[in-house]
Amino acid sequence: MLYEMVTGRPPFLGDQLVGIISQHINTAPVAPSWHNPDLPRALENLILQLLAKTPEGRPESAAAVEEALAAIAASSSAMATRVAPQDSKSLARLAVDVFVGRTEEITALRARLNEAASGCGRLVMVVGEPGGGKTRLTEQAATYARLLGSRVLIGRCYEGEGAPAFWPWIQIIRNYVEECEKVSLAAVLGPGAPDIAQVVQEVRERLPNLPAAPSLEPEQARFRLFDSITTFLKSAAKAQALVLILDDLHWADRPSLLLLEFLARELKDTRLLVIGTYRDVELSRQHPLAQTLGELARQGLSERIMLRGLSKDDVAKFIEMTARVEAPEGLVTAVHLETEGNPFFINEVVRLLVSDGRLGRAETTTSWKIRIPEGVREVIGRRLDHLSEPCNRVLTMASVMGRDFTFDALEPLAEFLGDRLLELLDEAIAARVITEVPQTAGSYTFSHNLIRETLYDELSAARRVRLHRRIGEVLEKLYRSRVEPHLAELAYHFFQAAPGGDLKKAIDYAVRAAQFATRVLAYEEAAAHYDRALQALELAAKPDERRRCEMLLALGEAQARASNTANARETFERAASLARKLALPDQFARAALGIGSELAMGVRFGKVDALQVQLLEEALQLLGEGQSALRARVLAHLALVFYYSEQKRAELSRESVETARRVGDKPALLAALFSRCICLEGFEEANQRLAVATEIVQLAEQVGEREMALRGHFRRLREFLELGDLRAVDAELETYGRLAAELRQPRYLWLEPFGRSTRAFLEGRFEECERLARHALEIGQRAQDETAIVFFSTQMVTLRRVQGRFDELEPAIRGFVEKYPSIMGWRASLACIYSEMGRAEEAQKGLEELSSKNFKA
């Protein structure tokens, strides 16, 4: 009120109430002396104190304000001392964070916020070009959400390759963890806390007594991580509605996008709204975000809000609110035409017109020509020209570090130290080129990434290489005591510096970053780091070929863990070829084992992979007859590849177990026993399979392999079922269900309702049988387990046959015969169905085809 009394206008203006509230919370006001040059300095200082953002910056009480006003009025010197005359071209007179227009968009977001607060969560994507106002729109939404009582958590994606995997999610979870009380935190995180702590170290710092996360296969470990984070967010939203803002998703790493896809499937019926922003102009079909958007659209999991340019009327309002002048029609038309309504661009043009003095002559200007041939980057360049040369040099150095940087990292690089460097940073802050990060002393961020991009793009390639190397060396010292979370950043800078010759650090940090990414289950990021390590190795005059082979194997493993099967296969083939050339039998065997490693049960349904067979057999030859754990694994793997060759699989699996026992390697023995259990088919082998499954359980419990123990229990369940011991089946179902629930893996969870479906079938509870079978299929498909549909179809064929519903069976079975021509069971089922339906001729033909092949594939 005092501001408006002395200036004739409020400190903040906006189209909508929420926009004004947002400025009150986030934006410093224009000094009132810009509007009233006769204002005493002491009174201006008091007004600015009253508008301070934090309670600490404001007067203690109304009485203190009254006392200060009385002192100013009583002091002739205070009343006489005026603020120094201001330069009309100064940019300090301009209002910032002005928000106009976007009525439809903000209305849509408010509706979604209200729905989420009422328990109807969803994912909304805000889309537009660079500078189109995406971040400003989400800031308005965040202000409205806080007014509703929702909690807002923000994660910003990082341009470039220096951020750790899951970076936007780390920011969101870290913010929640730091603000939450310890007891409440443990309850909200729940049993998934150890999984989340793998990625967000602050969780373990707050809860140091957490157990270690269980050891699981890569795909299952990551599913558990995603499920733990999703469960945590849903739990947190029950107490207080949550709004998650993921800014600049076009820069997100692939693991972060996969987590977003996972969470999006779980938002229904939650008090959780996720708002993502991205630049649509930067998306090719191969872009990771394009893949995510396609998946979300296919499943109908997201809604899109497209930001177009501001209208001509909105441009006029923007200029008026920013510069506090009524813009002439000609100026508005020219600005709208040249900027196409891009808010960032408009703001830069207004600043340019003010600094040139042209906006001060608006009333006398009859013709407005705004020539911007190079677009927004040239305007930014002209804005930077108003800064001192030393300030520009400091900002250029900072631009190489990234959008966010710290004083501690910048000072050793800059030619200016201490107070002088702070003065230059203050100059950039005053020009609103950079801003200080709230509540983080010594941390800064560029006010818009387009400014950072402009500075960075002006550097020559040679200069960039040198600066990246210097930055890497400084960060090495800065992060010495805790380097792991910063390995990706170090790897990025040294990789960019690799053309300058420091290849060892480029390779070493890339490999270490890949290993760390693997530990936090960010397999796509691990693959990217290994790929960069290989690129750096190529720059060496004489590359270390043995190391190249090891890195190819590591890359293939990362790609396989990321379910990038085609690329993993190609990489393992390259590794095998190189290992063959270098006469490295162990590395060759590892490459051979890598092909097909994506198969959960080791068996490719109805198919034999010729390349897999060739490489595994060659691996056995190269390994020789000597006994080793690696040879045992190759034998076990080859036995599963020959699953449809009864004699071969039996011989290979037996030799695998014998070899593993002789070398005394328990993990290799587990793999061999599991292979053996699968390869022993036929009712006559049921007791032997039961003995093998029991040994798997006992051995897995000894070595702490909970996942393999679970598999062993399922095999025991299967054998008891085949042997007709229903009491033992029920006991195993209880044990299996409990262990599967502890692991929280849909890949295994679906088998428990499937087992109960089978029990219901045996007791004639057909409706319950079908209901449980469909529930099992739903969980299995969620886990993308291809065996779920095979098991479900087998169950339904058996059920429909007993129910006499043969017409429903024939097309389904015919489809499986075509899909799996080498699985004789489907052909036999089709012949039986034809017989039951009275189609004797077709049944006879099917039987003759089977008998001609001795009932084998």
C-alpha cells in the first residue's frame, strides 16, 4: 500500500491474481524512485524492506514501521536526501517476471490442479518453443497449487551430459527428504527406502540404519526402484496433495523418462499431478523423449497444453507492464511481427529498446522498424554487449560449466578473485543475465538457458577444449572428498577435452561414471558412458585392443540391462570378433553368454538362435577341456538354447552341473542347477527335478540369492503339482507368495495367482480359476513377461476344453501353432480340439503330421 501511495501504482502488475501473487513471492519490485524521483532515500529503503521476500528482511512489527516513518518525517536531512537521478536507459527500471495472457492454458492447469487435489491425478505436458513461457506458466500453476494447500516439488533437467542419472527425480526426492521429519520420512518411504537410497544418497544420510537393497537381476532391480519411488510419491500425496514439475524434459536422461512412464501408469486415483515441460522444436523421431511421448500417447496417459505466441493485445500489455509505458500501436505491431509473440524474445526486445533510449521517445516516434535478422541470439548478444568485458569473460567461463554453477568452482578458473569476482557476478545479476539460487549461498544459474547457449556457441572449438579441461581439473579437486555423485560431470568435461590429448582421464572417468550409473540402475546412462569411453579410446595413436574388448563387453551388458536387445547383440558380436582376433577365450565366452542374456528363463520359445549356438559352441572349444566356472555357465546356457533337442539339453545340463561341482563355484552351480531343472522334462523325471529344485532353494539361501531361491520354490511348486501332492503345493504357494511380495517384482508376482488359478481348476472352481488367471496375466503383462500370455493361454485352453467351449479355442490355438511352430504341444492340442468337435479328418491329419516327426520338433 505504501508503495502505491508514493508512486501511484502497485509494485506488481498482472493479468490475473495468481500472477500478481507469484510476483509477490518470487520477484523483487522495481525501486519506487523510478516512478517518483522526489522520493526520499530513507523512505524508499523502508518500502523495499517492507516488500522483502523473507521475514528476516522485513521490519519486526507494525510498531517498528510506525517508528521508522516517524523518524524519517522528523529528520530534515532524511527528507532532503533524494535518490540519485536515474538513467532513463537503465534496465533496473523494468519490471521482471511479468505474466500476461495464457488464459486458456492457466485455466486448464487450474482445473487439473483441482482434480488432483480431489484424488484424480494425471500427467500434463506443457509444450512450446524456446522462450515460449513454459517455465513461467508452470510457476503460475505452482503458486495456485500452494494456495490450494498442495506441496510443489520441482526437478529441472540439465542440458549436456554432466548431470547424474535420474537428476530431476533426485532433486524432487532430495527436496522432500530434507524438509521431512525423520520419523515421518521413514513411514512415507516405507519398505522401498533402501531402493531409493541407492539413487538419492540423502535418504541414507537421514536414515543411516537402512538395510541394503536386495540383489536382483538388472531388469527386476530397476522395476523395484521405480515401484519404490512411485509408491513413495503416492504415499506422500495421501497426506498432502503433490505437484511435481519436471522442467526441460527435452534434456532428460533416458532412465528419468522411463521412470516418468512408469509413474504415469499409476497416477489414476491419486492426489498427484505431474507437469512436464519440453521444447517440441528439438525432438526428432529418435529423441528419447519422442519415444516416451509415443508410449504415453499410445496408452492415453498424458494430456498436452501447447503454447503458441502471445496475441497482439497481450504484447501490448507485456510492454506496458514491463516498461510502465503505454506502447504505441506501431511499436506493438512491429514487436509482435518480429517476435511472433515469443515472451522471452519480446522481453529482450523491450530491454534493447530501453537501453537504446528508443522506448523513452515512444510518443514522438512515428515509424517503428525493428530489424532482428539473427533472431533471439543476436538480441541476447546485444544485451551482453552492455556488460563490461571482464563480466562477459566470467560469464563465458561459467557457460562452459553449464546452466548452474558455483562461486567455488568458478573462482579458480576466472582471472578475477574474491571480491572482484563477486562484483562482476553482481553486475550480471543486476542485468538479470544470471540469478542467485535461493537458499544456496554461492550458487548461480543463468536466467534463461538461451543466454548460456549464446555465450557457449561463441567459443571456438579449441577454446572449448581448453576450458573443459581446466574445469575438469578444478572439479577434481573440489569433489575429491565425495566424487561419486559427480562422476558424470567429470566424465563430460574430460570427454569434451579429449581432442586436446588427455585421453586417460576421459576414458577413466567415463568408465567410472558408467560403473556408478550401473550401481544406481541407470543402464541407459551407463551404456552412453561406455560408448564415450570407446570414442575416446579411438583417439589414441595405438588403442589398447584388450581394453577395447573389455569395454565392448561392459557396453553390451549395459545395453542388455536397458532392454536394448538389438544393440546389445551387435555389441557382443563385435566383442566376440575382437576376442577371437586377440585369442582371449574368457572374453569370447562372456560375449557368447551375453547374446540371449535378456531371456528371463534362458529359453527362446519355439526358436533356436543359430548365432547363439555357434558362439557358445566356439566358446567351449576356445575354453578347452579345463574345468572352470565360466565353462560351467557356457554349458548351462547352451543346454537351454538346445531346449527343443531332448538328448543334447540333457547331456549339456548334466555336464554343466558336474563341472560347477568340481570347481566349487556356488553361483555357477546355481546357474547350472537351474538349467538342469528346466532341461529335465517328462513325468518320469519329476522326482529328480524336485530334488534339483530343493537344492537350488538351499544353495540360494546360503549365498543370499533371494531371486534364485524364489525361482527354486516355483520349480518345487510345479513338481509337487505334477506329483499330485496338493498339501505340498499349498505350502509352496504360501512360501512363494510371501517371498514374491518381499521382492515386489511383477515378473514373479504373477505366478502366485497363476498357481492359485490352477488349484481352483483342480477343485472345479472354474469362475475363480478364470478370474485368477486373468489377474495373473494383467500383472505379467505389466512386467512385460512374454511367458505370461503363454501360461494364460495354456490355462484357458484347458479350462475351455473342460467347459466344452471348443469354438472359442480353435482360432487361438491355431494362432499359437503359427507363432511357435516348433512347440509340438500346440499342434497336439489343435488335433485334440478337432477330434472333440467331430472334425475327424482334420484331427487325423494333425496326428499324422505329429507321428511323422516322432512327436518332436
